[in-house]
Amino acid sequence: MTELFVNAFIQVRIWDILDVILVGLLFYGLYYLVKGTTAIKIFFGIVAIILILKVVTLLHMELLSYIFGAFVNVGIIALIIIFQPEVRRFLLSIGNTKIAEAFKNLFVRLGFRYKEDSNSNLDAICEACASMSQDKVGALILLTQDNNLSEIVETGVKIDAIISKPLLENIFFKNSPLHDGAMVIANNKIEAARCILPITQNINLPGSYGLRHRAGIGITENSDCIAIVVSEETGSIRIIKSGRVHDVKASEMKAKIKELSKKDVISIRN
């Protein structure tokens, strides 16, 4: 019943067409993740090997089929290691989909509740960034969401302080020992400063993007946090989410952060 047509050489079913469509979507998703990075050439090489394997298998070339088949089977583990950042981004993108939101809604019905993110400290962050922008003081601030960036916090100096405009400005003051690196804000506190971040592998970024911008893009490619970058050269403010850079004015910061941030986080009912 699922057969569409049959001839002397091939039998095509609805499931075969669906299989091809799903594989095509999978490859497109992988291509989208590695596009603009140094991994794109490896991706095309893998696609070429898979196509060659398929051809030699159809032609019943047993020796070549064995060689390419063994390479593909053994190479899976190596590919996971090579594409580790891309795999993390792929899994993160799945976690941020509407399917994941449906699971969150299910948790609510099963006895969990949603707790709205507190915006009580957002004004202090925006005001500090506006002041630093005017004075051309460089800054890189990470606002955590579901991922608390504990591994990033470990690379810096733990602060564990209440958020305030004067403290933010003092930490990023040019002569401060903590001004280099990133600040992590989690649980409505300044968790750490001078943190080390991964740098993006995207080779298509503008030349004007310095280390702060590339670090901000890199961390948001591998986590769900929001990065705020204040340029030391121009004083411009950029907000980064999922590797995408948004240029904003100081007056637009609060609205943009709310737009990009998740509205709720899951917490267990006491």
C-alpha cells in the first residue's frame, strides 16, 4: 500500500521518500552549523565519502565498499571529537525548539512550576553599559539562562556580589585587575569576573570585531547565555545571542535583552 511505483530495477515507497527528505534536512542542519567555520571543508569531505560509498555499494564493488564502509564506521567517534563545538550547538538548538518548550509545559502539569526571571538588576546593568559606552570602557558581560556556565566561572575570579552600577563600572575600569576577560552574571549576582571564553571559529566576521566580540560570539554559540559587549575603541554596544550580533543604542538595551531572553526558567516546587 505504501509502494508508489515499481519497475525492473527499483521499488519506491512513501517511507523511502520520507527517509530521503529527513536525511536531506539533517545534512542541511549540519551544513548550517558549520557554515562560515573552518569545519566546512571537513563537512564537504564527509559528504563526498558517503556519496562514494553509496555508489560503490550500488555497483557491488566489494573491496572499495569494505574500505569506505570501515572508514565511515570507525570515523564516527573521530567526527564527534572534531565537531564537538558544532555538536554542542546542534543539541543546544534542539533544546531551544518548540518541542523542548512543550516538554517544559508538560513539567508544569506534572507538578513543576515556572519562575519568572528577575529583571530587578537589569536597569543597573544597562545603566553601567551606557556609562561605559560613553567613556569608551571595554566590557564583556554574560547573562546566564538555563546554563549557569559553571565551567566558565571556574576559569575566572569568583565575586559572588550583588549587582550594582558602581561595582560593574569599577570591575571594568581600565586599571582594574579584573577588567580583562568576561563577567558572568547568574542567579541575580555577579558570579565571577576575568573569565576565559572560547573564541568563535567563524571566519566570516567583520575585521572590526576584536577579541571581546569573538569571545562573546563563541560562548553564545555553545550556550544559551546572552553576551553584552561594549567596544573600547568605538563605545558601541552589541548584544549577542546564539552567535548573532545585534547593534543597539544604550536606550534600546533593556528591551532587546528582554526580547532575546527566555521568559521563564523551570524550578522544582518546594
